[in-house]
Amino acid sequence: MSRSHSNSDTQLTVIERAFSAAGAAFLSAVIVNPLDVAKTRLQAQAAGVLYHDIYRIPSFQTNTMLHDIKCTGIHMVSNSESPAYKGTVDVLYKVIRQEGFTRLWRGTNASLALAMPSVGIYMPCYDIFRNFMEEYTTQNAPKLTPYVPLVAGSLARSMACVSCYPVELARTRMQAFRVTQGDKAPGVWKTLFEVINPDKGTSILQSLHRYRFWWTGLGAQLSRDVPFSAICWSTLEPIRKRILGLVGEEASAATVLGANFSAGFVAGILASAATCPLDVAKTRRQIEKDPERALKMTTRTTLLEIWRDGGLRGLFTGVVPRVGRAGPSVGIVVSFYEVVKYGLHHRHSKSS
């Protein structure tokens, strides 16, 4: 990476880094949300969510009943249009036709509520960890320097996941279950309270005891996001450094934007494709409605169930919209973040 880029990292405050990251997260969440909906619907359908015609509420069966669903559930629907989603384009088409165009942005409020604090923690922490580790390894263990992005990215992502996980759970459920056209879709808080209080007769004490369900599937989330972040940053940094190295010391905002978007796009595609099975497992655990089963599920057993039900194809359910979402998303977040940092650095340079 160029020297000017390194200087901008050390001169910016944590608040300025968080501001840069929040703006990037806002832009990315709005643009790629339809693909996120498509990916979640395909994975939820594979897990046992039945998407009936527009006059019925979608029913849910646990994964242990998936065979019965395939045998008896689908053919009972009398609608001339098959309720089952056949692919990414089919999901987008049916969501628009049956639920309305705006449903493609279902869960955007949760995505924004999640992305802005999550990325606001993730990106600044990654910068801080990377700079500290690079300085330490350069002086004491030069051979370990190439592994710094992998470790820094994993640590930063873990912190962001744990702190913001309940909103991630709400977003997945909001996107997975369909709301009939004209009905008011539940928001983030209502979705979260339905997780801990599915029966209106549940007492307050019982509800408090069930707050732990807000972290249902956290292990699966970490199992997906930590490898994703490790692959992403270990791929992104060499590409970004090589492109910026060709530019030299006189990097402009345009070259910073282009280098970071290109590196982020490639890294996002590779990381999302490699971790797709873990993403499928995460979705399946987050939409499980049986409390007892939800507590017993583990990432390993969930992956085995997915393999048993759908084989290799099941493990990569929704890979097309996931890859199509992750590439632009990572590119947008990283490039926007770095361009804002670049602008703030130059503002500091002129004022000093």
C-alpha cells in the first residue's frame, strides 16, 4: 500500500473511521438488499418454508419434516403459478408480483440498523488491528506479515458479529417469511419479540428467560463470517497494494476508488462462494421456530442435515445471489470507506 494511504490510517480518529464505514454500509445495504432477499428465500425454502399463494400465510416445518413437505406440501397448492422458487430471477419476479416491488427491500431497515453499527465497528477495528500487527511483525517477525490481514479481519469481524447479532437474526427472519400484499410487515422489534415471546400468554419472567434466543445461531454466524473475513482481507490486501503500487505516491480519489472497488469485488466473490455452505447453515438455524430444536442445533449437525437432504447442491443453495450480492457489496463498502478516509486525510493535511 502506498505511503499516503498508510499515513491516512494513522492520522484519522476512531470517530472519523466509524463515520466513513457507516456511510459505506448505508450505501451498500440499500443497493444489494434485493439479492439478499432472494438468497434468504431460496435457503429458507430448502430448509422447509412453504411459500403458498398470495392469499395464505407461509407455513414453516422443521427440517426433520422436509421429506413430508416435498411429498405432500407443494402439490396441495391449487394456484396455477407454482409457489416454489426456481432461482434468483424467479424469486425477484414472484416477490414483485405477489407482494409488491417494495418487498424487494424487505429487511432494509434491519440491514441499516445492523450494517451501520456493525461496519462502524468492523472497518475501524480492522484498520487499527492491521496497523498495530503490521508494525509489530515488520520489526519482530517479518515472515508473519502476510498473515496480518487474515488475523486482523477475523478479530474485527468477531467483535462486530457478537455485538450486533440480534439485529442480524431479525433481518434473516424478516426476509425469509413472506407477508401477503397489503398487510403491514413486522419491523425489527416486533420480529425480535416474536422470537422470545411467540405465544401471547407467555409470562414476563418466561420472556426474560428466553432472551438468550436472540443469540440463536451465533456460532453459525461466526463460523461463516470469520472465514469470510479472513479469505476476503487476505485476498483484498495484495490486490489493492499491487494496484496502488502501480499508481505510485500520487494517488487520487479516483484511483483510490477504482483500486479498492476492484480488489473488494474480487475478494467478495471468492469469499462468499467459499463460505456459502456456512451461510446456508446460518440461515437454517436462524429461521428455526422450535425452541427446543433451536437450542440443540449446532453448525456441524446442521451442515450434515443439509448434505443429507440436498447433497452438494443443498450446501450451495442461493450461491448465485450471495455471490452477486457480496462482490458489489464488499467493493462498495471498502472503496467508499477508503475514499472518505482519503478526503478526510487531505482535509487534515491542508488545515495543518
